[in-house]
Amino acid sequence: MTVRSFLLGEGEDLDTPLRTHETVGPLLGSVHGMTSAAGRAVEHELATVVDNFLGLDMFDLMVGGWCRYAALREAAHRTRDVPGSEEVVAMATHRIKSAHRPYIDVYVDGAKIGTLEVELTVVFWISGLVCVVRDAHLTGVRSGQCAVDASLEVRGATLAERRGRRLDLPGAFALRAPVPLLREESNPREARTVPGGSWR
């Protein structure tokens, strides 16, 4: 599930919301000689850039928060130190917030006419979560409930928003492969020397 599918669903685009909230128009208004057709083309390109950013994976955002969660990190360290071991971790009710603030500089004929500031916020409210950790990897989510709030703002105008949508964690996020919980740490036992450097 991507942020885009969560916020917009299928078949929706950002062209109309950008135009309705006049997020691009004020930038283009200062450009002399720009036709309405050219303005719509610029709006469409900007909508496409923002839309591509919404391809972020919802589960990746959630795991990014879990990788900083003490109980899972401790289980990851213990199972890494004892290869082949597995732990089942029941996690307390918790919240994960993922905030992103990219921006798009807009140029016409080589001159910068302004900046399109984007703000994406996704908040996961999670309870009753049971995770399986094996060899420092998240290998399964056996239960848990999740409510998600998400909003997309461009130049301070809210283009899309969803509040309180409930997700069944095991059903919504079936793990296709184990997820490393200690990505920033290397295991000395896994290091290998190769010509020109090291491999992990």
C-alpha cells in the first residue's frame, strides 16, 4: 500500500486539487505572456512530481518507526547474537509519526519564479501488536490493529486528507521478505573482504 493509494485511491490525480486551491496560479501569474494552456501544462507537471513522491510505501514508513522502538531493537540484538533464535514481542500501544517536507523550485525560461512547498504527514496509531523477530529481522506480524491519519499540504493548502482509517495489520501488510531492524549496524560475523573494499 502506497501513501498515494491511501490518500487518493485509484483513478484520482492532483491536477484538480492544485488548481482548485490556487497553489500554482499565483506563481505563474508573475510570468508575462504565459497562456492558459501553458499554465495548465506547468500545473500538470508539478502535480506529477508531487504524485511521484506519494509512491512511498506505507509499511516502510511504519517499519522506519519500529526500527527505533526499544523492545524490537533489544530483541533484534539478542537474536543477532544467537543465530537461529526467535522472539515474539508484544508491543504496547504506540504512535509512529512520519513527516516529510520536500519542495519544488519552479523555473520558467531559466528564471526561478517561486517554490512549491509540500508537507506530507502520516501518523500510525497501533495497538495489540505482536511481532516475530528472528536473526535481527522482523519476520512476521501476527496480530494488531492500526488507525492511520494522513494529510498532504502544498503551499499551506490541504489537498488530501484521511483520518482514522483502520487497517488490519497482518492482512494489510503481509511480509514478502524479512525486514532488517538494525540497518545502521553491521554484524562483524557477516563482514567479508573483497578486492577494493569490504562487503556486508
